[in-house]
Amino acid sequence: MTSDFKVTPWETTGEVDYERLIKDFGVEKITDTLLKKIEKHAGELHYFLRRKIFFAHRDMNWLLEKYEKGEKFFLYTGRGPSGKTHLGHLVPYIFTKWIQDKFDVELYYQLTDDEKFLFKQDMSLEDTNSLAYENAKDFMALGFNPKKTHIIIDSEYSGKLYPQAIKVAKKLTFSTVKSVFGLNDSSNVGQIFFTTIQAVPAFLPSVLKGKNIPCLIPHAIDQDPHFRITRDILPKLGYYKPASIQSVFLPPLEGIAGKMSSSEGQAVYLTDSPNEVRKKIMKYAFSGGKDTVEEHRKKGGNTDIDISYQWLRFFEPDDRKLANIKEKYESGQMLTGEIKQILVDKINKFLEVLKKNREKAEKSVEKCILRD
Amino acid sequence: MTSDFKVTPWETTGEVDYERLIKDFGVEKITDTLLKKIEKHAGELHYFLRRKIFFAHRDMNWLLEKYEKGEKFFLYTGRGPSGKTHLGHLVPYIFTKWIQDKFDVELYYQLTDDEKFLFKQDMSLEDTNSLAYENAKDFMALGFNPKKTHIIIDSEYSGKLYPQAIKVAKKLTFSTVKSVFGLNDSSNVGQIFFTTIQAVPAFLPSVLKGKNIPCLIPHAIDQDPHFRITRDILPKLGYYKPASIQSVFLPPLEGIAGKMSSSEGQAVYLTDSPNEVRKKIMKYAFSGGKDTVEEHRKKGGNTDIDISYQWLRFFEPDDRKLANIKEKYESGQMLTGEIKQILVDKINKFLEVLKKNREKAEKSVEKCILRD
């Protein structure tokens, strides 16, 4: 593996070495002991855990101990609304929904329209705010319990967020923000302040309910710098450090380096038609197959770099089916066109359900949005 | 005059050279031509203008031109609630009320409880917020028209302030904030962000009413750095640059260097009893009189450095009475004890009225506070 990669909340490039990220970020690897504990409470293990798609954490043992003692946690996840929802965004959502279902807990979902406005030179707050609504519908289409799900759109909930954010801000110097996020003197003062707004949902339920409630943040590993700061500061304000659990990135269609992103290369969107999905995968999904059918039949494909196989790890929950595909592809029994077709069918079936759910979700979104 | 002085929004020390401040800050001196224009519309000149207590401005000519063409402005002033209201705070208020009355305009009064929380290490947001309420009552006791006065307490109106503040923030780099306010890498990120919140009332009425409305900010000169930034950025957002008009500081009792402040030396508070006022002035008011009665009778006192006389410039509106005092004191006819007694009586009479008004003001404060 090359060490030439970069992971920040705003940019991921190169082939990510997750082992090194564990060391650099200071997160803990998820161990089998921890998995057993989760399984004990959930009754099963989500395939994202079995496959180490969620691979690292902070304070999960503490969180489960609290849970065992009857102290329920709440979930907090979110996204920056700078574009349409693509499959990469769904990875933490799918897992978060599983946790909500298995542990029957409240969930706060933050849409940082302020952040994207501050970091995207060409986007207005009106742009990012209207994307936040679209993103919220996509989110709710995954089937979150609307009675236990609360949506925060930053610019519409700042009456609650800002007075708490300044409490975080008072404990956070520019030096820290500079070193953690790589901001500098040319950064705008909103960018410098922003992480404090992302910290708030990790303790707002404790503020609102007047008691300390444990928090669990499932997120893609690139957001960890925000929560490292949050974890550092919350105890100084009298709140628990939030626990967190980190996923790897869904790789881009073009190959396993980086993460799928709307700004770089091709992404598969929730709004893509079955035909568009097929075209994108057939055309762009990097193949681990051999150059000729003959050679492929003889030597087999490489699933480590084959994007169709890698994506099936995220979207085919059945371990046996996945193992079967792996075996056939690696042995050369299955050709690139065939594994691509399996992925196309899988994604299209998945998106069909989401599209139907999305229509129903429009109503629940309105009910779930927290307003000042 | 010594050049060893410092004026920032958070600290004023040394004997202020206002002529140099005009150059350093880039404000304009108020000319007789401008005074005539103001007089033409107001029907008279406030004694703060006659005496150059309001001595500088930005864009007042433009504002009056707009006014002549039928484009009414609104007023914006405020304060940071870090303590009780003292006489120094009243200087911009007294003038602002005169402008409101003479020009019959709307007024926005901002109480920056967030700022004081962020800049005062030992104050909680609850502390500064409860002071904001007390300060608001003091303000309204001056007799502002409650139908045309709107009070903004930052932490309670952040639902409206923050989404506008980030629009300012996007145009403002840390470099600028660093050089204008002397902040540095050890500053907390709330301090760095804060000036954007202070910018908002200068254009919020334009946002709320959907049309560009001229703004006039009467304030003590130390707040100018905030509004310099505001003026720089607002046109980039499509709003008018706010006009502003600056006052000198009420000097501290102890002598003409610096400004009266709760954190340094003695201050006269609105809540002081007549006896406390008398004691403070008798004991602390720096005297321009001579060492012995004999010498004073012969040579007379120096009104340039005599705090009682200097304060009477702020609190005795009658020019003839003031001239009479000056003459008698400078000629030695009037002794230090006598001029102090005149000031004591003047202040106590003034405070008596304010205290009565304050009781009535409590109700109007509630009505005037803007809430999310």
C-alpha cells in the first residue's frame, strides 16, 4: 500500500491505509470481543460489522457498559448537503438504522447547510438549505422511526445550536483548529468557527433533557477530526465524551483509491434510473478481471481491486451469496460482465425500494425537523 | 498629549488623542457644514454635537441625502452586557434617543451576551444573559419609543442572527480579524467569529423587510473596528454600508485618561444611591483645582483636567450654565467642593428620573425583545 493518501473532513485522496489511519487518528480497532458484546445486545451482527466496513471506534465498550446498566444512549449522525445523495452517503445511514432498530434509541440527524455554504465558494445558503431538504428525504427513505428521529438543519435550528456552540468555542483556540483541520489565516472565520456547530448535537439532548445522556456517533472515518475536538471539550462542559464508530469509504467506481464523491468522477445517485445505474457500472466500475476471457477463465479475477465485488461487500448482506460470488470470480468461473450485472441488479433493486419509501418519507421529514 | 494610548473594542488605556484616532481609524471629523445639515432636519442641535462629544462619523452626508429624498434610516446601537450600567454607557444612548425623537425612526438595540461570555473568562452565558436583561431596562429607562424600539439579545435571537452572520463570515478571513482586533492563534474560535454577529443588525432590517434600508450606528469610538469590517463586507452582500457617528468616552472619575469602566477604578452606576454618588464624586473625582484655597482663589482651576467640569459637559445640557461654571471655576470664584456639589446634584437629579422610568420600562422591555 502507498502512504500517499489524505483524509480530512473535506477531502479524501489516494488509497486509504486504514491501519495507519487508526494510528494517526487515535481510534481503536473493533475487536472480536467488542463484536461479541454488540451481538449480545443486538441479537445479531450487522454485516457491516462482520465485514469490518465499520472497523474502528472510540469508547464503544464504555457505551455498552452504560447500556447494560440501563443508561440508554442516543445516536447522532449527519451530512453536509452539497449535492444529491449517492450510495457512499448511505453507508453510515444503513448502519445507524440498524442500531436504532436493535437498541430502540433516539436519533439526531444533522444537515450542515451552514458548513457547505462556508466551504463551497460557489454555493449560496439557499442552495445548501434546499439540498438539505432533499438529503433529509433520502435519509428518511431508509426507514428510520419517525417517532424517534429528529432532523437538525443547521440554519433553521441555530437559535438552539449557536448558544451551545459558543460554549464549545470558548474552549477551542484557533491553534487547535489550525492543526486539526489544516485551516490557516486565509480561512474564513465561519470555517474556523464551524466545528463547534457540529459538536452541539452530541450534547444537545443532554441539555434539553437536563441530564447527561450517552451519545453514539456512527460516521465515515473522515469526520473523526470534528469529533476528536468534540470529545476533548465536552467533559469540560460537564457532558460525556461521545462514543463513535467509524466506517471505511465506499470506493469510487473508478478504483479503490479515495472515496466516492460527487465532485470527483462518477457517483451513483439515489435518483439514477435503472438504466443510468447499469450504464455507470458497466462503463466505469473498475474491473479486477483479466484482459481476455481466456486468461480470466484460467487465472480468475482479483476481488481486492474489483469495484463490483467491493461494492457487493456493501450491498449484498448475505454472506454466503457474497462468498459464492467471490469464489466464482476468483476462480474465473464468473466473468467481469457477470459480476457487474449482479451488482447492477442488486443496486437497482435497492434503489427501487428507496424511491418508493422516499415518497412516503416526504411527510415524515416535515414532522422530524427540529425548529427554533 | 502623550501618544501612549490604546483603543480597542475591549480595552481603552491612556489619554486618548482623538485627533490621532480620527486618522488611525479613518473616520471623518464632524464639520460645521454637517452640523448645519443635521440642525436643518432636527430643528436644533443636541448639546453632544455642539460640544463635539460626538466628534466623528462615516457617511453621515450620504445618510442625510437619502433622508432628504425620503429614504428613512434606522438606528442601531448596543452594548456588551458584562456588568451594571454606568454613566459612560449612557452617552451613546442619550444621543440615540435624540435622533430617534427628531427623525422618528426605528431603533435596534443589540445586547451581545455571547461576546461578553466569549471574552470574559470567568463569566457564564447565564451571567451575561441575565445582565442583558438588566441593561435593557436601563436602556429603556431613557425613554425610547417602545413602538419603534427592538431589542436583540444575541443568545435569544441567534436563530435569526447566525444564518446572516455566516454570510458575513464567508467574506471575512482570520488575517483581517487578526489585524483589526489584535486576535491571535490563542484566541478562541468564538472570539474570532464574533464580529460577524455584531454586523448583522446593520442589515437585518433590510433582510426582514426585503429592501435596502440605510442604517445609522451611534457608538463610542472604540467599537469602530467592528463597523469598519461591517462596512467593508455589507456592499458585497448587496446592502448599504452603514453610516456611523462616534462619541468620545466619558472620562473615569480618577482622571481624563482612558474611559469609565467597571473593571478599572470607580464608576457611577444607575443603581447608586444619592449618597453613594455624592461619596464617589467627592472622594474620587479628579480635581483641576489648586492645592490650597488661597492659591485657587488667586489662580483658578483647570477645567481641562477637572473631572467634575468634564462630566458636566456630558450632563449639563444648558450651555449658559456650563459657561458660567467654567468661568467661575477658572477664575477661582468657585472651589472644587462647590463644582463637585453641582455635579452631584446634577447626576442625582438625572438618576432619580431614570430610576422612576426604569420601573415602567420593565414592561416595555419584554415587548421590545425580538425572539426567534
